[in-house]
Amino acid sequence: MSADNSITQAKVLEALGKVMDPELNKDLVSCNMIRDIRIDGADVTFKLVLTTHACPLKKELEDGAREAVEKIAGVGAVTVEVTADVPQAKSLPDKESIPDVKNTIAVASGKGGVGKSTVSVNLALSLANSGSKVGLLDIDIYGPSIPMMMGIHKKLEATEDNKLVPVKNHGIKLMSVGFMLDEETPLIWRGPLVMQLVKQFLHGVEWGELDYLVIDLPPGTGDAQLTLVQTIPLSGVVIVTTPQDVALIDARRAIKMFNEVNVPILGIVENMSQFVCPKCNEATNIFSSGGGEETSKRYDVELIGKLPLELEIREGGDAGQPVTISKPDSEAAKRFKEISEKVASKISVQALS
């Protein structure tokens, strides 16, 4: 086919302006998701810049953009280069953002023992696996488990201006009070010292450029949580619970607390929702059932994931090889990936709305 000089950037933009992002409810051009259009004779190449590497609609948007340009008369080959540029969360006048950290995601629970740290670790890893720059901050001061679950325990170093340098493992930057203590040494601190340490971890760490900083909170609604929400603008919080009533009561308290301090709740994750026997494949609701759905409806918060009670999730955490890393094709890893995509999408919608 001979070169068709009637193919112009204006025509390409006009075609792509009809392709909608269903989550943002805007077209790709208005969202500045189309960049670097190149026309070589009849062939067209352009970049589709998503708002997150973990976009669940990646294939749908890519296919829609390609098909729209292919309908232009005279067009030959269409090449779509897919990348992502995570938007910066909106700033708040009374809170200081962490330099170069675009979004902060807290992971909370009303009580201990529901798998909050497991969700934090695998959420962070799923986001990193998608191509995002991710940090994981453990401010579960009295029970820091991130060093063990991430398979690394080393002494912290500092920069020349006395900022702590994060430890790195599995492609993630890590910070935890656990790196400052022996594994069996208890941290016996009162509230003011806890609050001071949380502030140090937020603004006294050389995080560098991050798309997402996942923050593993202590259980409950105490000093660490309040210091966090008063210090930095949180992009949102994920609430982790199990299906039984005692866990759900505490999860609802956490939801109400974050609502009162105007922190967006990104969703509820119901952990240990069901045990499926590996031999007979029979499902058993060990910790009851339906609690996550009921809480979701009562507080108008989306249930963004249900995680099974599986041996490989526990084994991965104990061995420092989380299931997202050790068994990326497992059902559990797939569910963590789906949760990360929903969280990332919600953050993008908030930032661009």
C-alpha cells in the first residue's frame, strides 16, 4: 500500500478520543493517556500510558485503542506501546507528603491474628510484580513480622544527613523496627515514643521514588494509627478481617475510625474465608461465612477479595518466600494480584477525579 498522507495525528487523536476508560469515565485523550504518536507512511505507533502498572483493564484498553485507530481509512499496521505513569495523590494543606512517594496505602485490622501482615506483604509484592516502584513500611511496633516474612534481617544504615536507608529484598524497599532489634527482643515503649518512631519512619527514611508505599499497621485503633493519619495524607486504607463475628466487630470499629478521620477506605479483604481440602476438594467454612459481605453492605465498602485458608500461604510467610513470589501461578497468588489491581485502580480514580 502506498503512503497515505491523509493520516494525521489529529485523526488518530480523534479516533482515540472515542475510547473510554470505564473506571475514570473519561476518554483516553482527555486523560492524557495517549502520547508520542508516530506516523510512518500508513503505519501508526503510539503510547498508551495507563494510570497504574496494575491496571485490571489493561488488555481491554489496549485492544480498544488499537481497534479505534485501525478503523481510520488507509491505516496499515498499528502498534500500541503500553506503559504506566502512576498519578500523585492529592495533597492536603495540613499534612506533609513523603518526598517522592506518590501514594501511601495503609493496611489495618481491628484485631490481631487475622493475617494483616500477610496481606500487606503480598499486596506490596503484587504491585511490584506489575512493574510499580514499591516500598513496605512495618509500623506494627510491638509485633514486627515483615523482616521474617520478607526473608531478610540486617542492620540498618544511614545516609550522611542521618536518614535511614531501607533494606531491599524481592524488589521492594523495606523498613521495620524489626531491623533495629534482635528477633526475640521486646519493644517496651509508651505511646509518645511510638508516635516519635512512626514519624521517623515516615519522614526520616530515604525512600526515594515510589509509586506506592504500603504501610502495615498494628492491630486496633491506637497511637500508631492516629499518628499516621495526622502526619501524612493517606491515599487509602485496606481493612483485613476474618469471617467470624469477633473479628468483624473489631473490623467495623476500624472502618468507623478511618471514616471519622476522613481516610478513604479502599476495601475489605476477608482472609481465611474458606478451607478447601487438598484431598477431597471439599470446602469448609472454618471461621463462619458471609461476614465480609455483610460488613461490606452495612458500611458501603467494597469487599475487594476473599483469601482462602491455605497451608502454602502460611509456609511462604514463615520461610521468607511469600506465596506471591514462591508460587506465582497459585490460586492464592492470583487472588492477591486481583486485590492489588482493585486497590491500584481505586487510588488512580481518586487521584484523577
